[in-house]
Amino acid sequence: MENSIITILGTTATGKTKLASQLAALIGGEIISADSRQVYRGMDLGTGKDLNDFDVNGIQIPYHLIDIVDPGYEFNVYEYQNYFFDAYKKVIANENIPVLVGGTGMYIESVLKGYRMAKVVNNEALRLRLNTKTDEQLIEILLNNRVLHNTTDTTERERIIRAIEIDEHYRNHPELLQDVPKIKSINFGIRFDRAIIRNRITERLDQRFNEGMLDEVQRLLDEGVSAEKLKFYGLEYKFMTQHLLGEIEYNEMFNLLNTAIHQFAKRQETWWRKMEKQGTRIHWLDGNNSDQEKIGLILGKIR
């Protein structure tokens, strides 16, 4: 079908990439990532790239929008949307099926809903007003906005303020917004009970520390990426940078980070619910089922 894709979404630690790769191997697909931090080169363990998942029984699944900009750069959803359509055209030219996979709700919605966006400069007066709000009040403002935001996610306060700033600009200058192609997508989500997700997050976090995630952040600092930039990326990079700078001890870092990722997963779930309330159909897959069972259900829907 023209302008059609398969989307696989879900919260962190649900096994989205592995499932999408196995599906792509069966149907002749290529992966297009929708992750706000996997765009950065050299930020691998901290962003959970799991590049080995793209090797399915010796078949290397082509993937796009991973490792496309240098660390330190502030990537945003406006740029993501442009990169997506470039990647989409390449997949179609290869006569393959695009499989969009990720957990960054803004990136996914920018494609599925065809949001019209534009570049936006900083609004210092608005920022001063927003800085008087609590994080909870800012998130509420963000979730109630009807125009897409030129940012990444709701992980950090600075990003939430930037999102609201862009929404305000769009409302005042609708003539700047660009039209984008309409995409038809059949959407699948992977869902676990919250207790299971909590365990999966903690186990994966422990594994990545054992694999050298702290060394990755130290290397980025040694290569000249500023501590402020790394903290801006949030979650793993924020807390590990604080630890490496001597601001917090190891155990405190681990516990704070573990809690922050759990909170992030809850915000992702909130985003999926918002998408559904606004008319996006998501076929939910039981995360406890095997990947083969999940793929069987997906194939039953797309045939």
C-alpha cells in the first residue's frame, strides 16, 4: 500500500527492537528508529542501541536514524521528521517494507499524524514565566497542547519548557508550518504488567553497568563532550556524569537512575494512552508471549 508502514512501539525494556528485527527478516523490512537518543554516535550502552538485535540468524537487517549526529548536538523532532522521510524514501526505493520502532512518542506522532512544524528561536520572556512552574505543571501544559513540539521527550525540565515554547510559536505563526506526506500505519504495542517492567528495567540497568556503561560516559567526557550537554540528555547520561564528577556516590547514582527510568516508563505509558484517546489505533501485544507468538499476531493483522 502506498505510504504505508508498520509501527512497533512500547515503553523502555519491552524488547521492541528485537521483535521488529525478527519481523523485518520475515517480511523484507527495514528498520526506521524512533528513539530520541539513539541518533547520537558513540552513545551506545546508555541509549540501549542493542545493535546485535539487527542480526537475525545471520541476516543483517538494514536500519536507519541510528548514529546520525555527533554527541553534544541538540537533535529535535523537527529534524527527526525530515530525516524520517528521507529514510522512508530509501526503504521504498529498495522495494522493502518500512518498520518504524521506538519509544519516543513525539517522534512517532510526528510521522503518524503528519505534524506540520518549523524551526523556532528561543523565547526568553516565555521561558522566564515557565520557570516559575513545577515540573508537574509543565508536563500538564505540554500534554494538553494541540500542536506538536520541536523537542525530544519529557525526560528533563529544559526539554519540556522548549516543547511549550515551540507550541506557543506555532500558535502565533501558523504560516511557517510545512506540509508533510500522510503516512498510513498499522500500529502494534508491547505491554507488560508494571511490576514486570520494573524488574526488566532494573535487570537491564545492572547488566549495562557490567558491560561498561560508565566507561562510555567517561570516554565522551574525555573526547570533549561537555558535562552540561551530557546532563541535558537525561537519565543515564545525567546521573552517570554527576557520579563521574564526584557529585554523587555510586549507590546513590544507581538508585536515582533506576527510579528515574521507572518514572520515564510511566510517562511513556501516559503518552500511548494519550495517542489512543486522540484516535490512534494500537494493537497491544502481551509482552509475556514469545516473539514467535507476537509475530504470528502481527502477520494475522497485516495480511
